[in-house]
Amino acid sequence: MIHFVGAGSGAPDLITLRGKALLEQADTVIYAGSLVNPALLDFCKPGCEIFNSAKMTLEEVLAVMRRAEAAGKNTVRLHTGDPSIYGAIREQLDELDKIGIGWDICPGVSSFCGAAASLGIEYTLPDISQSVIITRMAGRTPVPEKENMASLAAHGATMVIFLSTGLLAELSQELIDGGYDPASPAAIVYKASWPDEKIVRGTVAELPRMALENGIRKTALVIVGGCLGGEYARSRLYAPDFATEFREARP
């Protein structure tokens, strides 16, 4: 069995209880070394064989999985954040299905959740935005044309932008072209929840300068939208005059 485990956003204690237990039981661990906090490997038992997939191809990762499975070992494939978001897991699962190796997935705390916690914000503020767009700029990995940044920006929703720190000048312009005011609030969160986390706040127009002045070149999220501002409506759910099946409305 191959266990795909979300490592969480960075801090070792943000891995789930299930994920920690799977790491403790693993005989083989293949971890995304460029992104996963190596402190998580302290949960592994003595003698656990550890591989850094940052230095491996998909074929090499699968070869390790096949060898471990043939030897009757428990294997953990440790991905950053939650494996479902930019985790490149589908191609692994499909190949495992082809060769008859079982797998399961343990979800994790995505860095977009860690970033919101560090910023102290709610992405879905009443009267501001009730939608969160998770996306990225096109780079060496293309983005479908219908999902270009300007088109998504036109919705005015909260945006969380992954894997785009090296393209902030282009990102800023596309957000503005899509309808964001240059003065719209924006934030860059570098390594959310890690010990060396860094948070920079500013505006959409200032994104390139924000990163340059703070030496941020990778491993960061960009958050854009009114959720970073101070204006919003109070939730109706907790309003005294709002009835629910658990509470009567009050004058």
C-alpha cells in the first residue's frame, strides 16, 4: 500500500494525526524535498528508508514504490500542503493502478489555509467575496487559455495564486487588466507557518516591489482581494434577528 500524505503548510505540528501515524509506521518515505519541512522526517522510525523526490523523476519514484511493495513494506509519499492542489499525484495514482499497487490519500492543511491563518483573514467575507479562486500563472507548466489570469480576475473574487512569485510584474498587470484596481489590497506570504515565514502587505500594483524589497523569489503565495481590507458585512448566521433550526430569531 502506498499512502499519499499531505504534509501540511510547513509547521511540523500541522500535519494531521493520521498523517503523523502513517509516517511513524512507514518503512519507506518519498518526500518532496524542495517543499516539505524536513523536520517532519523526525517522525520516521529508525531504519526507515528516505528518498528526496526533488532529485527524482516520476519513473524513479515509481521504481522505489515497486521495490518497497515487492518487499512488503509500508510506503509514504509525502507531499507538501494537501496533495490535491498542485501535487502531481494523478499521474502517480494512474501508474500504480496499472501495475496493481493499492494506494490511499491522507489530506493535509494546504498552504492557502496556512497563509490565511498567518494573515488573520477570512477569505469569504459577507458582501466582499463568497468565492475563492486558487490558480497560478502560466510558466513552464501552461494554463488553459480560458483560465488566464485576467479572465479570473474579472470576477473580483478572493484570489490565492500559487507558483507565481517569479512572475509578479506580469501577474500584477494581468490582475489590473482583468479589473482589479491597482490600489486593491494584496499580500505575499512566504513559507506560511514555517519558522522563517515572512508576510508582506501592499497593493496589486506594488506586488513586484514587495517581493524584490523582501528578497522573496519562490515558495510564496499571493493573496488578492477585499478580504484583506477592513470593510465587510456582519454574518447573518449570528445576527439576533436571524432564525435557524437551533435558535429562534430575537427582536
